[in-house]
Amino acid sequence: MPLHKAYSPLLVILSVLIASAASYTALDLAGRVTAARGRERLAWLAGGSLAMGVGIWSMHFVGMLAFHLPIPIGYQLGRVLLSVLVAFAASALALVVVSRPKVGLPALAVGALCMGPAIAGMHYIGMAALNVSATMHFDVGLVVASVGIAIVASFVGLTLAYRFRLDESPGGFARRMASGLVMGLAIAGMHYTGMAAARFTVPGRTGASVGGLLATRDLAIGVTLGALVILTLGILGAKVDRWLRRRVQSVELKQQSQKLEAIGQLAGGIAHDFNNLLTAILGNAALVLESTPPDDPRHEDVREIERAAARAAELTHQLLAFSRKQVLQPRSLDLNAALAQIMRMLTRLVGEHIEVTVLPEPALGRVQVDAAQLEQVIVNLVVNARDAMPDGGRLTIETQNVTLEAGSTSQHIGAPPGAYILIAFTDTGIGMDPATQKRIFEPFFTTKERGKGTGLGLATVYGIVKQSGGSLSVYSEPNRGSTFKVYLPRVVESVPTTGEDAGQPVSTSGTGTVLIVEDEAAVGLLAMRSLVRRGYTTLVARDGDEALRLSEQHPGPIHLLLTDVVLPRTSGPRLAASLAVTRPELRVLYMSGFTESAVMHHGVLDPGTEFIQKPFSPQALALKVQDVLGKAAAGGPGGA
């Protein structure tokens, strides 16, 4: 005779609550397992498996206790414990799968095919633990349906856990809560489908006739409270770990920033002084070449000096980029268009052994950057990815509109909240360990063989991005590749740009009086000789006081002030302002290896400010002077 089955509504609700809490805990702990390394990872894996397993099993057992027959029900303790072990194993499998660095749909599907039957097996082992004076039969169709539900629920759970495992944004909590509720209902649905598959008839016997646990409401309440306590401890542990990691990351980020800032100041100072020397070397080499016929044996010797100095100048430019003391000329750019143009050249640079995929976001916003420096950033990151894949691989470059929210992801990359354009470079190369990642932006640090790298590529990227108001983040694991993410502030409107004339005159001769103010004697002498050869009259001063005296003593007009930005006891802009009182028509051309003065804000040229970067050649200086004085004759902008 079939027995009528019934359920306790309160215990059914408690079982669904436990299932949802267990699912949320699983989503939360997946992130902790992913973030941890070494023994800490094993500890989180064990603790997470325990909390999650207890949660899943408790939901199942409370659901079993919610089941009533018109006869007493007991449970065999041994089989109950076996079902607990199965729950632990299924939980450990889930955490192992979703904590891998990269998990595709096939891996998630395989994980679900293993985890789903394991959860269903836990349920039916629990059913086999029943001690009841009746014969138990199962509806095969409902059994198959319950296993199918378990597999689907496992796939959904694994997918959500993988997707939200590192979601630290304010909306992450709400997403995990909603996902936990959905997963909890799915797991409960699997359980009660399995319960519906059972049929009990009398006379008969299922399980042992004596011993075991007696199914009571008190037992159900006790199991529920115990499970919720363990799950709460797991969630609190994850919260504390997340808080501690944020503190550690914040301290490390601050220390790394201070370290790079100190190195940058040192590098910038050295590069500035070295630029003065290179200006003299390159300039005098150019002057010698002007007076040395090509058939003269010394001509090629001077050319070699010039080439060596030019290579040294490139290194100083990279150091200035790292120290964020180079001069940028930003303009509003479409990053997708700039990337497409650069990639035509980079395709040949990367080589055929590497597959390059570009994934641009169609409605991408604009950025305000120096176009040449942006190209340098892209080239350096692509070359870095290429070098990480000597045997070939895949490089994926993608652009996105992103918004960094306060108190979340922005803490990990040192960027303030706001709207950004993200350009990410992901390779399948050799990757980096944590120790290497901490040093990759230091100048002259390289993992390449001696003679195969200067160690300035990523340092240059760091400096340019920081000087452009952006931020960088890096994620990498040994033998699993790397992802470099560049965040540049998103702009809404185009800004005025500092452009250059499309064409330059061939002749560099000119007339006029130029007051040269330069504390480095070799540079001042070079500028004087270069301009005198081209027809200009020059006055040379070593500092601001001497320049003011020369201006007072000179009876005629002074058409141009050529001054270094940083001078002893004053600055170029202050000197220009003082001279403008008595010579309001004076034009001004600034020169420097880097600028830190009022006329330059964070190394970005103000509109209308004329500037020439050291080191420069006599030809480049003459062209720039001619350009500035030409604008004066035409009534264009410029001057002090």
C-alpha cells in the first residue's frame, strides 16, 4: 500500500535559505581561493570546501527532515557521514575549477558534468540512509530529471562563481546575492525533485531496523543553525581577508609609487644634466659637419660621434618619459583610429608566429593624449608581449569604455574614480611571478639576456601613462601569460591643440637680436654660434640677473628671448615676465630637457607657449627661432 508523503513548510523554507546562503558563500570564497597563493591557497580551498560542503549537505539533510511519512523515520549515521564527504568533494571540485586563472566554457561544462552527479549522488546516498518500515522505490524519470537539474545548476553556479570571483565593485555584493538566490533555488529544486522520485509502500523495510538518528524538528533546527554558523564564519573570513588584502595592497601600492617617484626624480635629474651635454655634443658635431666636405676622412668620424650621441639622446628621452618630466602636446584622439593606424606597422614588427587580434569597442570615447607618446606606449607593450612569446602565441588588444567606482577596483590600480578608456594587451606568453611584477616598471630592470634590452620599455610606458593622467594594472602568472591594462581618462569634447606648421622653410637664415640665457656654458655657446652663422645678432647671459643687465645696456631692440626654463635663483618664465615690463614686444622661446615651472603644468605645454626640447641641432634651433619670429611678424600668438 502506498504511503502518503508530506513536507513541513518551515523546514522547506529553511532548506532553501541554507541553499542560497551556501551558494553565496561559494561565490564569495571562490574569489579568496583565486587571490591566494601557495599554502594560503590550500588553506582557503580546504576551508571553502568545508563551509560550502556543510552548506550543501545541510540543505539536503534539512530537506530530508522536512519530509514526513505516517510512520517513524530514522537515518543510518554511516551513510549520512558518507553523504557529507561527497558534499565536501563536490565543493572542492567547484572551487578548484573556478579559481583557475582562465576557464573556458568547455572546462565549466566538464566541471558541471562532474559536480552535478556528485551533488545528486550525495542526495541519493542520503536517501539510502533512511531507516523506515516501508519499501522505497524510485521513479526513473524523476531521478534522471533531478540529475539533469543538478548538472544545469552546477554549470550555472560555476559560471557565476568564475565571473564574479574577483568582483570587488559596490555592485558585486548585490550580484552575488542575486546569483546565490538563483543557485539556491536550483539546488533546492534538484533536491525536491529527487524526493518526489521516491515511492514508499508497506509492508516492507528500508534500512536497519534499529539505531541511527531519529528525524525530529529539533534535529532540523540544530542542523540549520550549525550550517548557518559555519557559513557565516566563512563569509566573515572572506570579508576579513578582503579587507586585509586591500590594506596590504594599499601599503604596497604607496611604497611602490614612492619608490618609483624617487627613482624618477633621480633619473629625471640625470637626464636633464645629460641632455645639456648631449646638446653641446650634437650641436658642435653638426657645426663641424657643416664645414667638413663629405670626402674629408674626418667627416665619417664626426658622423659616428653624431650617431652615438643621438642614441644616447633616445635613452635620455626614455628616462624623461619615466620620470614624467618630458613635455607633452596632448590633443583629443579616437583611440580606435590611432590603434588601427599603428597596427599596420606593428603587424610586421610582431612577426607571423604570433596571432594578433584587435577587439575595438564600437562606441569608444575619446582620450586627451600626446599622439606620439600614445604610439610609444602601444609599441612598447606590443613588443613586450612579442618578446614574452618566443615560440609564438596569441596577442589580444581590446578597447573599452569603463567606469571606475570609488572604493573598488580603482584602489588596486591607483586611479581615482571616474570615466576611463581601457586598452588591454593580453598575451599567452611566459608570464611573470609576483616578485618580477613588482619591479617591471623600474628603469633598467629587465628579464632579458644581457645586450637584448635596455630595461626602459615598460618604464617609459609607466611614465607616459602617469603623466597623461592615466593608470596601469598588470595581471600575470608564470607560464599562463600576462595582461597589461592602460586606463586613460575619457574626455567629452575636443581640446585646443598645439600644432606645428605643415611645412618648414628650407632656408634657416634670419635677422634680429636674440638674448640667450643658459647656465650651461657649452649649450649657450652652441646656441650663439648656431644663430650667428645664420645672420642673427646674439647676447649671451648665464643667469637672470646678467640677462636683465644686458637688456638694460643694449640700446637696440631685442626680438627674441631664448631661455632655459630652470635658471639659477629664478626661472625662465619669471625672467620673461621681468623683461616684458620694458620690452613688451619681446618674443620668448623656452628650452629645456624637462620643465617644472609655472609655464608648464605637469609637463604639458600651455597653448601659445613656444618650446624646443633638448638636445637640439643647430638646424632645429634655427628653424624654431625663424618660426617664432615669423609668427611675430605675422601678428600671431606667442611671446611672454
